[in-house]
Amino acid sequence: MQSLSNIKKILKTLDLSNQDLINNPKKYFTHLVEELKKVSPLLAGRLNDILNNENPDILSLEKIIQEVNILVSSNKSIRDSFQKLTISIENIDGVGPKTASSLKKNGIETLQDVILHFPYKYELVDTDLKSEKLFITGVLSSKSVIKTKYGKRIFQAVFKCDDGYYYGIWFNFSRKYPDPVLSIGKEYSLYGKYTNFNGKPSVIHPAFMDKSDRGQVKTYYSLPGNVKNQSFVKIVRRAFTYTGSDIVETLPEKIIAKYDFPDIKNALYTIHFPEKAKDITLLNENRHPAFIRFVYEELFYLQLGLLIKKSNYNKVYGIKYDVKQEYLDDIKKYIPFKLTTAQRRVLADIFNDMKSEHQMNRLLQGDVGSGKTIVAFIAALVAVKNGYQVAIIAPTEVLAEQHFINLVHFLKNDYAVSLLTGSTPKNEKQNDMVNIKDGNVDFVVGTHAVIRDDVEFKNLGFAIIDEQHRFGVLQRKNLVDKGYNPDILLMTATPIPRTLALTFYGDLNVSIIDEMPPGRSPVKTKSFSANNFDKVLELTEKELEKGNRAYFIYPLIDESEKIDLKDATKNFEYISLRFSGYNVALLHGRMKASEKNSLMTAFKNGNIDVLVSTTVVEVGVDIPDATVMVIENAERFGLSQLHQLRGRVGRSNKESYCYLVYSDKISDDGKTRLNSMVSTNDGFKLSEVDLEIRGPGDFFGTRQSGLPEFRFSNIVRDVPILNKARNDADNILKHDPFLEKPEHIILKEILHFRWKQALDLTNIG
Ligand SMILES: Nc1ncnc2c1ncn2[C@@H]1O[C@H](COP(=O)(O)OP(=O)(O)OP(=O)(O)O)[C@@H](O)[C@H]1O
């Protein structure tokens, strides 16, 4: 925000009555244009246009100066209030060093953190025998310590109330208990769990309240052990008195009016100090407008930031490719079939990105077997024809090797392709690395090994990252840094529910292949209890007799889990015996890459008929003649994994089958998963079910770095709000792409303060 103060200084020096300024505006305004570019490119552009005019118009200059003034002054007040909110909690009266340190450890560091730390539960403080709650006000008439048979000491106090005597009971009496020390004859109000203790109406371990607290709301905060709820309530109150007038509205007026949201101050106050019983119910169910507005706000800013990232405003310059017709004509000879309409449409998206001067960041989505690979290969070949190198990165060696084989096959040996994985022999690797650096290699296919520091490219211009959610943001960045902003095509074979895609990939352009190659019929899926395994074997045999191939998959979640490995091995023996007339092989992750590779090749060529395997074949493996997929212990797999595995068959015009075999240990969720598999082949539908079962955190299996963390929202629960927020953010940016209208300045400011880092926004303010 340094530029804001610079702008202010410059504004002070600009005197429109100065004749020299009017004659030579460029001399006086150029500096302002430069500073403005950092804060408001649109204003800077307009100013520049005026200056480039032969006779700069003084009225237009005046108008611009006015607008810049608004910009500077509103930014200032917003900034000041933000600064106040970032005051450390130690400055709140009553927050001692111990409390401060434990609150800080729990992420509550500033005034703002305090007021945004919402209660997790609300309770009406009153007698409610249904929920065993008792509120009494009475005079202490006696107190005593009783010893139980077991030597425990119980503190008992008797209160005379309007409707009779009540007992206060504290177990495990110690000197500290109860606090405060009680004086006979004094009136107290107590609130706690009602019980009938030894035949007396009692309240157990009650909290001391004010008489006037009856009928009020008690809020419960999740807090570190040594911070009492009551003390935190006081801290919140004080935080409010400190910040009161400094809490600025963080949503545009129009949005507030559109949804009838309470304004920010009222919303915060209601959340911490609700008054009405009606509020409590809604708050407890996360349905109160005061709470919803924060959910909305969080999702709105996330979407606004992602959309800005996606727009040209925040884009990075990259390579401008020439997608010449002659290149395309030449590439045609490599394409073995007619591309589907969806493939052609997606390819057109990619070419448009490649032709632009900005770096491409596109996510290619498509269901299993929809033909993503060839699209990526064609685009990559255009890059190579432009004289650049291409990197294709996959998460596993099996997949990298398969891409390598397919690519070499696709290119008919016309181009130089290198495979670089963890198990490439050292000599070979060194040789490859020299060739990559010298530019003798056009395509480098590999695993994480390619991202390693010592792999240098001569001119990396295009990177394809397959199954990109398995790579961290940092790894992606390392790869990008190996070239000059290479175009990036991310691929995912795991269909992602729309809401998750909006959240995690909202900043990417997404192309979806929503059509299968012609002649594919959906894989016929059935589930079988393990007791009926013989039936599965029978059905499989029928396919083998036709000359087709089959997979038998066994769960292996962690490749070091010996028991699971034994499972595949043990069953391999059984299946080999059962299909003694056929070639049966065992594949698992512990084998050497070369072994795995030759097995896969043999399976592809038909030298192996049945492949008994762990999940190493899960993603991307393409053996069109395989028509049977048997998954044992299917209840142990996630839905997207099952769908991926099923996607290994049905990759040609042959009818294919998937048999899901479950044990009697199947859970309810497991049943839902298998039933969903049986009922649909649509990966996008399944991903929605999966999201509901697993929740967003677990959806990708591994926690992706760069994943936004939500304070208030829940992506499954809040889908409708997310959609609204996305649309609203989109609308605002359509009309004000640089967020320069006075009513939008706050938006930019909040993005800058709260989201810049999280979203890696480079050009915000
Ligand atoms: N337009 C097409 N016409 C006929 N066959 C096609 C077409 N496009 C792709 N194929 C073939 O379909 C099969 C699946 O394609 P590909 O491997 O690219 O799918 P994918 O989308 O990458 O699938 P997965 O996510 O399962 O790896 C391959 O054998 C491929 O050669």
C-alpha cells in the first residue's frame, strides 16, 4: 500500500491552476500514472489516454483527480480500521500473559480473531426440566462438607428459594471449591444440571449467575483448557467496546440488500450475544442470517479472488504459440481415429490459450476413458512444432511408463522422447539429462523425478500434469520455473463435483470432455457377496474363452501392509489354479519398475490373460482388450477409486463387465458405494455421492497443499450459498473488472488483507 501514500504526495503537488501544468501535463502526471498502475490500472489507463491526447482536456483531468482522491481517502479509512482490528489480544483488559499465550496457540491472536471466534453452542439460561436444567435464586441457609463411604468429600449448600429448598452439590470438594466462598444469609443465583440427589432437588456443579441472567442466552466457545468460557465471554465484550465503531462493512450494500443480510456489526453482535429464543434455535442449526452472511462472505471473497486470478488482470505473460494450419495438417497423420466433438471443442479451448500471450492454466476434466490423453498429446505436439520442449508428469511410474509407451507409439518414432522416473538407471538418466539440457529431447515423460532440481531443460514450453491433485502447488511451481512460464495443462481422471471444482480450481479454466468415443457401451456392473465368488469366476471364464482379458484387483492401501500383499499373492495362487489353461500373472507395487513394465506389456499384447493385481493399475492404464474387472473386498475402496478401476475396462467397442465382490464386513457406507456403482457409470454423479459420504476434506485422499481452509463454510452443506456467491462475484467483475468503483474499493482491500497470501494473488492493490 506504499503506492497509496505516494499517490497522496503526488496529488498534493498537482495544482490545476498552474499554467505550466496545463501546458505540459505529461511532465506532471507521468509519475502519478506509474503509481496508479499498481492500485487502479483502469484509472491509470484513462489518465494515460487523456495525457496522450494532443490537447489534454483540463476538465477530464480534474475529474480523474477527484476519483483518485476518493480512492485514496476511502482506502485510508478502511485500512485504519483493519489495522485496529489487528491489535494483539494482550491489549484487551483482563487478558493476562497466560491466557494470551494459550489463545494465541489456538489461532486467536488479534481483536479480529476474537470477534470472529463464534460460539459453537447456544443455550437459554432457565429452568427447563425436560433438558434437566435448573436455574434458582435463593438465600444460602446452610453449607456443609459430607464424607462419603469411600472417603470422598462432597460440598453441599442449601438455598431457600421462593418455591422451597434446593441443594447445590459439588463433588470432590477441595479448598478451591466452590468458588466464590459462600456466605450464609446471602442471595445467590445458580444454574446447572438438575438432579434428585438423595431425594433432594439439587443442582450439580452449578455456575454462579446474576439473578438477571435468567432468560438470557449462554454461549459456549471452544477454548483451550485454561481459558474459562465465562472469561472469554468477557473478552469478547471488551473486544467489542474496543472495536465497536471500527468494524467496517465487508460486503457491498447491494449484496446485503439482495439477501436481506444483517449488517456486519449487528450480525456479529447477534452471534455473540443473541437475545431471543428464536435466534438460538437458528444459530444452533447454523441457519441464522447473521451466520449465513459470514458463510456467504467467506465463499464470496474466495470466488472473487479466484475469478480475479483467472482473469487477464492477474495473468502472467507466457509463450505465444503459432497454431499453424500446416502443423495441424501434419499432426493429422498421427491421430488414429476421428476425434469426438467434445475432444475437438476442448482442443480448440487449448489452442486459444496457446495462441494468447498469457500463460495457459487449464484443467482438462473428463470421465474415465473419455480420451483425454490424445488431446493432451496433440496440443503438446503443436508446442514441439513451435520449437519448445514438453514435460509430461504423472504421479506413478506405471502411469508415466504407459504415457511414454503411448506417446512413442503415437509419434511413430518421429520425435525424441525420454522417460525419467525414480527407477531409470543412473547412467541412462545422466545421459538423458544432458540431452534434455541440450534440447535434443522433445518430450520428457516422467514422475516427480522430472521436477527434481538438477533436471534442466533447454526451453520447456509446455507442461502436462496428470492427476494433478496428487502434486503439491510447490511441485507444480518447481516445474514451471524450469521454463519461461510454460503453458500448463492439468489433467484429472477423477471427476470432481462442481462445487469442489469451483473451490479448488476456481482460478483455472476448465474444459470438460463430456462424450465417450463412439461405440462404447456402459460397463455392466454387478455386486456379489464373497460367498458367490464361484459365480464371478464362471462369468470371467466366459470372457476368457472369447479371447478377452481380465483384471482381479485386491486392496492394498499402503504398499507396506503385508497382510494385504499376502491377500493378492494368496489369491493369485488360487486364480492360477482355477484358470490353469490361461496365463495368469501377479502385479504389485513392490516389484521393480522393469518387471511391472514387462508384465503390463505382456498383458497388453495378450501374452497374459488374467492380471491379479493391487491398485497399481488404478489410474490411466489403457488395455482395450480387457473386458472384465473383478474387485475383491470392494467395500474397502473409495468410490472414486472403484470408478477408476472400473474405467480400466470398457475401453473399446467390446461389451465389458465389472464385478464388485464384498465381504460380510461391509458397512452401510460401503453398501451405498457399491449400490451407486451398480446404478450409474457417470463419474460426475458418483463424485457427488462420494463427496457426500466422505466430506470435502477427504475427497482427494491426500490433503492437497494450497487447499483453502474455511472458518465458517462447509462445502457440502453450503452448496447453494457457494453458487450464489460465485454468480455475484462474477457479476461484479463483469461490470467492474478492476474493482475500481468506490463501492467496490472495500472488496479489493479485503482481498488484499485477508486473501492475498492464501490465494497467491499477485496483482491485488
Ligand atoms: N475419438 C476417439 N475414437 C476412438 N477411440 C478413442 C478416441 N479417443 C480416445 N480413444 C481411445 O479410447 C481409450 C481411452 O482414451 P484415453 O486413454 O485417452 O482416456 P482417458 O480419458 O485418458 O482415460 P483415463 O482417465 O481412464 O485414463 C484409448 O484406448 C484411446 O486410444
